[in-house]
Amino acid sequence: MKNFLHSLKIYFILSLYSFKTINDHRKAIFFFILGKFFRFLFFFLLLFFVFKKNPSVNQYNFNQVIIIYLTFNFIDTLAQTLYREVYRFRPLLISGDLDLILIKPYNTLIRVLLGGLDFTDLGFLIFYLFILIFFLIKYQFDFLNLFLYFLLLGNAMILATAFHILVLAFGILFTTVDHTIMIYRDLTSFGRFPFDIYRKTLRDFLTFVLPIGIMFSFPPKALFGLLSFENIIIAFLISLILFFLSLKIWGFSLKKYQSGGS
């Protein structure tokens, strides 16, 4: 408990530093937020006009597709809000500043993974959450399906955490972070739309090999009562296996790390 409170205190201090950094670049942050808002609005309008002519696509109606889209945005934004430090990991590697983190009495993985809240994305996270709750109330789901939905949202965050740990590990092993994280972002973009619109081969690959479908498709499917119990069990097994595998690879990468002065 004492270690947890100590880590929480450090995280709070790092979050304050993150807020100060944002406050020093208010104009750039304003245009960044504006760009993200218009991107969200563009996809929302795209879905609206598609369903204006087609009341349903692959058995999904407009409200269901909006929930899928909002679920994607919520998971993706929550991961960015928590793990924004991963995007700043490469400068630590090439400058040798990672050495200073390694020698401090604080868990290195927590420091480079959770380096403080990203307040620019925190605002969007709250925005998505309110809209998502509005559509959930409007749809009036079965309580069990709603419980499975939130349970699989937590499972999605386990997968998102595992992916970001792998990005950090690959960064140490191959000194490349930017390309890896952008590949991850490009792959997750498939989750904006119902996975049933993709061909079965691609759908299976993005679900059971690269579990993007488990992250973004399974929670809404459970909500709509379209996910079998076997697939729910498989989802948790895959996420736990990937999470522990990512920790093992992270540990291996630290053993291979060569400091900035070597």
C-alpha cells in the first residue's frame, strides 16, 4: 500500500508537469484539439450519410454503428491519455536520458509507460464518455450484456497496455518507436467500423492473430448479444497471454539495453 501511494504521488507530480507543458503551448494545443474534433465530426457525419440511404449495414443499424464508433474512440483515447509518454520514449533512448530513469528508485516500466496524464486527450475522453452513455441509455440494453460490455472494455485496456509495453520493448531492442506506434495506430483504425464488413480472412487475422478485433469489436458485440461465451473466454485468455508476454519481452529488452555512454 505504501509503494502504491508513493507511485500515485509521483504520477500526480508528473501529471502536473504535463499540464504545465500544455499550458506553455496553448495556441498549438488549441489547433491540435480543433483538428481532432473535426476528424471525429467527419467520421460521425460519414456514418450518418451512409445510414441515411442504407438503414442497416451487415445487420447493424445506425445507433449500433455509432456505439461501435464511440467505443473505438473511448478505448483509443483512454490509451492515449494514459500512455502518451510512450510517444516520447525515443528521445530518451537516443539521448541516453533513459540511464537517469533506470538508476532511480522507481519502476522503470511505470515511468516510461505512465509519465503523467495527457490533458488534451482527457477532455476528449470525457466528451466521448458522455455521448457514449447517452446512446447506451437510448438503446436500453440488457443488464447482463451491459456488464459484459464494460468487462470487455477493461479487457481491451489490458490489450492496449500490452501493445504499448511491446512498443517500448521494441524501442530498446531496435531504437525505433515512432514507426512502431504509428503501425499500431493504423491497425487500430480498423476498429472504427463493424468488423463484419471485412472479409473473413482479414477479420480472423485482426481478431485472433493481431487482437484488434478483441479490443474494439468484442465489447459492442457483447452489448448487442452477438458474442458467444466461448469467444468471451478466448478474449480474456488472449489478452492475459499477450500481457504477460509483453512483460517478458520488456524484461528481455532491458537486459539487452546499452546505455547512452556505451
